[in-house]
Amino acid sequence: MADKKRIVNIVLPLIMLGDMVLYNFCFSTCSFLKGGILGIDMKYVGLIIPLPLIALAFLKADLLYLAAISFGAGGEIRLVAFQLASKVYCPYCLTAGAIIVFLFLFNLRRSRLILAVFCLLIGYLFFQAFLRASTAPVYA
């Protein structure tokens, strides 16, 4: 990984981590979205996701970084689709999703397109199979 690319691959997940910390204190729109993966609340999943990305960037593991961020991009497609369908939007979740999609596009190389698409598809299918999400009723 080139130094500038490595810095971006570390700094953006750090920003995403901060974003997810703020998400844990959100009591507006975000509080109406509930969900988890394999029994783990999405609030914690959001805090965990940036950590391996930061580690992989420090280790200069380009191929694993691309696989992980591609898997995450597939998951984000499913998470955004849920928000669109429920018409309840979490700005923190959407910010984290935008960072993941940016990192996916930033790290995508034509020579590794098959790996990226495969991992993206696996990420989408994983979230499709294991995401348990709902919206809390909103009373006026």
C-alpha cells in the first residue's frame, strides 16, 4: 500500500469508529432502527467493523483489506436497502456506509475485480441471511 493510500485506509475507519461512537448516543431517528447480526446488536457491530480494517491497513495486507471492505460494501447495500424500505434513516449509519463504499471504490483494482465482486456478493448474502432488523413504532 502506498503511504497516502495507507493513511486513507487507516484514517477513514477511525472516522467511522468515531461516527459509530456517536451513533450509540443517538436518541432521534436512529433509535427507531433495531437490529443485529447473529445476535450481536448493530451498535456493537458498527464499533467492531473498523478495527480489523485499521489492523489490516497497518499490516499492509492489501488483498485482505480489499476482501474485507468488499464484504462490508455488500453488507452496506443490504443495510441501506432496509433503511430505504422502512423509510427510517440513520445519518450515522449512512455516514459509515458512505465511508465503506468510498473505501471499496478507493481500493478497487481491475486486476482484483473478481475477488472484490465475489466478496461483495458474499457480504450481501451474509447480511441478507443473518440480519434481523425492524423499526420501532413511532407514536405521535
